[in-house]
Amino acid sequence: MSDRVAGMLLLSGVLLSGYAIAALFFLRFWRDTRDRLFVFFAIAFCLLAIQRAALGWALWSGRETVVYYALRLAAFVLILIGIVDKNRVR
């Protein structure tokens, strides 16, 4: 394994743990407020953590990584849906 791949794996691990912690914080905020925006954010950050785990696995095994970015796209779409849902007129 090259130093470049090892550094990318380390960065993926750090980002994965950060995304997982953010998801847990948003779940706690949802539990306290019952605001649906926090659920959208928690699910989005879970998807980002899963994407980082899958990306790290793909880098480690030498596989193509482009397909894993669809999870990142889905996470950002969920964030946008949550923001639109929060701001729509009821």
C-alpha cells in the first residue's frame, strides 16, 4: 500500500467518525425538539459516513470509487429536501 493510499484511508476514517458524531448530535437534537429537519440531517450524515466507509474499502481493495459518490449526492439531496420542508408554507 502506498503512502498516498494510506493517507487517504486515514482521512476517510477521520471523516467517517466526524460524520457519525454529527449524525448522533442531530438525532439528539431531534429527540429534544421533534423537528423533522434534524431527522433529515441525521440521515444525511449517516449516508455520508457510509459513503466514507465504502470509499475507504474501495481504496484499500483497489476498486473503482466513482459509484460511491452517489451516496454523497443522496445525502446532499436529503439536506436540501429537509431545508425545503422546513421552509414551506403550512
